[in-house]
Amino acid sequence: MSGRTGSPTVANPLDPAEIFRQEAVDLLARLEASLLDMEATPGDRALVDTAFRALHTLKGSGSMFGWDALAAFTHHIETTFDLVRRGELPVTRELVTLTLAAADHIRVLLEAPEQADKLRENALLASFRDLAPGSATTKPTKAAPPAGPAKAAAAGEKRTYRIRFRPGPDTMRLGTNPLLLLDELRGLGTCTVVPITDAVPPLEEIDPTGCYLAWDVVLTTAAATAAIADVFIFVADQSDLTIEELPIDPDAGRERRLGEILVERGDAVAADVAAGLNRQERLGTLLVRSGKVSEDRVASALVEQRHVRAAAKAKESSTTTGTIRVPAERLDSLMDQVGELVIAQARLMQQAVAGGDPVLKAISEDIERLASELRDTTMSIRMLPIGTLFGRFRRVVHDLSHELGKTVELATEGEETELDKTVIESLNDPLVHLIRNAIDHGLEEAGQRAAFGKPPVGRVLLSAVHSGAQVLITITDDGRGLNREKIRAKAEEKGLLAAGQDATDADLFGFIFHPGFSTAAAVTSVSGRGVGMDVVKRTIDGLRGTIEVASTVGQGTRITLKLPLTLAIIDGLLVRVGTERYVVPLSAVEECVELTREEDRRSEGRSFLNIRGDIVAFIRLRQLFEIPESAGAIQKVVIVAFGEARIGLVVDQVIGQHQTVIKSLSRLHRDLEGFSGATILGDGSVALILDIPHLIGFAREREAMLRAS
């Protein structure tokens, strides 16, 4: 088999090969989702049709764009699913597992064909032959060439086709249901179907196994003519089939009339149409009454006229509406430029305020408004529904439940919740670790669940919801829950907790994220080495997020990830300590209170404030940053919260709110604790962004040391 041997390093979004690759990724995701649903409901015919259509489109498009090896392999799988569609092969767990493995191989043929394992491919094909003898040996059949122009639509451009389909009289007798072919056409785009009944004989002459109907179809689709012909690939030889492209020209200024359509289709002759137009009656009514054209044919022509009219209007408006694919690198570049624009606007505003020119200040305010709108628009473009991420884990749960011999149900909620694409890309590995741990450690075996009065099927719930400027992602299982005593014993063994020391649930559960921490009795291929949860913690910290763990013994565990909506531009609170300025993420700020010199002197050595009855520890940033100058008479305390923890940050001055474009620290400063990045202020100086989780951790450690002393 021939096929592509590589792919370009930099993908051109207009390259037909790249367009096919993107389409194939979507088709494989659709195939995988339908297979996983099929295992749970094997009798659902719609799922079988969805899987077959995905395979059929992969094969047809792959062949058209030159992925011959992919098309040839996919053809064998498609042939097997054609047997399933015809009821000759049942949907079994073995079929689903084998097809999932075949989908993995198709993905390799798509992304890195030079790495495809030929031995694995042959083994998969042999397994399909064993599953359905004779199904994987059929040679690919060629579709009958369409009668109309065989032109492929340009990428993303929709064309309208007239399809006239009269199945052979033995079509149904040979096991093909024409209605399923029409359903497949509907899956390609906007489709109007009109049945033609002029060949139906009197009732006493009807053969129950014969096919007498024909159909006229008008289809508007972005698919190529070859894809339409492929729908009829198994019946083209014994059917009367024509596929013609209809001209859609919204600028022509005139739609085709009924008589023109009937003549063009061969349903009427020009002389009869001309004679009918000379009468003061509707043309269709006149032609039917005179017996020149059947009522079905007139109805079909009218439907085509309406469909073409709607397609012309849609084409006319396509210049202002629709969707396009944009490479992620361009979005990143656009976001960087918007960030630079925000910085430049801040500099302009500072100069306008300092110069006192009202005209310049008004212009600066207009630019600030436009920059803010552009920022919001650009950030909304980068937002993706988290359902695109959740869908990947169905396969993880499927494979892992088979490996561990557990029956697991994955449920999802809030798939429409949107999150920055950069955050979504970073969440894949952490969520995989959390789901694997929930299934391996959390969920009991079926026998244990029965003993505890639980249903035999374990449940893992993935949910997402917006909460202010954050998104909360929760992983919940209904398993055995966390064993506090085991966690405490392991923490004491590793020296993380002193023997007998008091510890809250939050403190105990936090230990599971330490490197090398595991309470598993044995190391398995899934977990037990303690190298997964620390990866989760590092990734979430890197995203400026938090992790909260709640667990009830015998009922299950809930892990909540709190993440910012975006990592590019945030609202911050600009503060001054000494001569330097710093940014506190505004999403973490609760309030600001004054700290007089007298109160500061009284709290020396204790570092606690009474905030409306709540005792809040605080950190003197002046001492932390070793600033030698003395503080002013009145300092400010910025109360920040992260998770359930609250601390105060003592600063010299609160300057105000600031749009913060986040810049990464250099390699020399990346390990500097206490800072998560930097930003450029309006005057060109750099302000460091405070790392609130680290400062809270530092405050807790110092508080523990003070209590111990």
C-alpha cells in the first residue's frame, strides 16, 4: 500500500492535506465517542450509522487527498461495520475494543505514517477477519461516475447538487435499505428529499420485496462530489443515479423558474411549458391537469426551486457569517500583540495625565476603551468549551476499567463551560492522573461494593462551572474515600508530620501531593509509585490554581481544581513596598485595611490581625524583601484568599487597579520563590507579580514554627 511518508513541519492552514488532517481528527473523535456509547447500548442503530459514516468519510476523503494507506486500512473496518448495519454481525465488546485499537492505528497513519507498525496492522486485519469471516477481504469498489460535473468543492465552500436516485428493483431484496442512504445524505448538509411514486404499480401487482420508489434530492454541502457518490457505493451498479451540480449565483439577480427546472431535468418539454405559460393558470397545475407531467415531478421541481433560493441567500450572507479555522500560533501571536497594546496604552495614559493636556487625555481614554474591547474579544476567541477536554477521558476510563476488571461509568457536567485554550491544553495530564487514581485507589471491586450496599458500577463524575474569574473543575468518585490513618502514618514515616501533631483534614489530604507519597500496598502498572499527584500539584500551581480535597470514608472523594479563566492578561492590584511596585492578582484580593504604626508595634512578634472577629495572619513584605527604609506612619494590609486560607500582605501603599499583561520570568529568575511572573508598567519599569499560594504556604510554615516555639 502506498501512502504519505511524512508531514510538513509547519502546517499551512489552506493546504488541502492539512484540511483533511483536521477533519480526520474530528472524525476519529466522533468514531471513538460512538464506539464507547455503542458498548453501553449495543442495540442503538443510530450509533452504528454514526460510526459507519465516520469510517466511510475517512476512507473517501483519505483516498481523495492521497492518504492511500489510511484509506485502504479504513476500508476493511468500514466493510465490517457494513455487516453490522445490515444486521449480519452483532455489536460486541470484542468488536468495540478491536475498532478502538483500529482507530488508534488510523491516528498513527494520519499523524506519523512512517511510524506505522505493519505487523500490528496485519494483526488487526486478521482479528477483523476472525470476527467476521470474509468481511475484511473485499476489494474496495469504485462508485459509478456521476452524470453531472465531478468537481470537488473548494475547502469550506458549499455547493448545491441535484441527486436523482432510482434504486434497482432488487435493491431491498439484496439487503440494502434506501432510506438509510438518504439519511446518510442528510448527514452531509442541508438536504431536501422528495419521493417519486410514478412507477408504483397497482396494489395487486406489488412485489413485497421489490423497490418501486425513486427520490429526487437537493443537497447543499461542503463535501466533494466523490463523497456524495460514495454514499451509493454499494448500490451504484444496480441503480439509476445522477449527481449534478446546480449553479448558485446570488449576483445573477434572477432565480430559475419552474418551467426552466422541469425542462432542464427532462421532466417536461419546452413546447409544453411554453403552451402552459400562455394560459392564465399556475404552470404546475396546468401541466398536471393536462397529463404532461406527474404531480410528484412538479412537487419535486418546486422543492428544488425553494431549496436553491435558500442556498443563494445563504451564499450571499456567507461573506459576513460563518466560521473559519485559525492555527493556534496565530491566536497566541494576536494575544501577545494585544498585550503589547495594553502596555503602550498604559504609557500613553500616564503621559496624558502627567502633561495635563485634556485633548490627549480624551484620546488616551478612547484608545483604552478600544484596547479593552479588543482584549476581551481576543480572549473570547481563545476560549474553548471544556467538553473538548472531557471527551478524551471516556477512552481512558474505558481502557482502565477493562485493565483493572472494574465496571466504571464516567459522567460529565458543565461541558459548555469555557476556559482559555492554554489552560485546557495543560489540564490533560493532571486530569488523567486524578481519574486513574480515582478508579484504581478510590473505586472498590464489584464484590466489595455489593458488601457495602453500593451498585456494582462505580461512578466517576467530571464537572465544570464558572465561579467569578475562576473555573472550578471537580473530580468526584463514589468509592472508599481517603484513609486518614494511612495518610498520617505515611506522613510521619516520611518526616512530613511530627508524631501526635494536630493536623486538619486539609493538611492531611495535602500530603498526597508530595513527591513520592503513596499509600498503595503494591506498585501496579497504573499507580503506586507516588509520582502522579505531585505532577498534578506542580501543573496546577503553574496555572496559578489551587486544589481542594474533600473525602468521606465509605462514600467517596471529591477533588476540586480552581483555575483562572485565562493566563494572558489579568486584573491586578498595584501596590508599593519601599520604592518598588508589585502586582497582586485581583481575583485573590478580598479587602484592604489600614495598619497604623501603633497597631504594627502591638502586633510585633505575633503578626495577627483581628478582622471583624476573625484572626488573620499577615506578612510584612518589607521584611520579606529585606527593604532597609523604615515604613510610613500608616501602612495598608491587603487581605488575600486562596482556597480556604486567608492572609494579609502589609504594603506601604495601594496604588490601584491595573490591567496586568503577564510576562514569564527569565531562566535566571524562574526559580525565585514568591513571584509568578512580571509585567511592564506605563513608565516602562517592571513590576513583579506576587505568587499568592507560595506566600500563603510561607505564612503557614512560619505560623507553625511560632506555635511550636
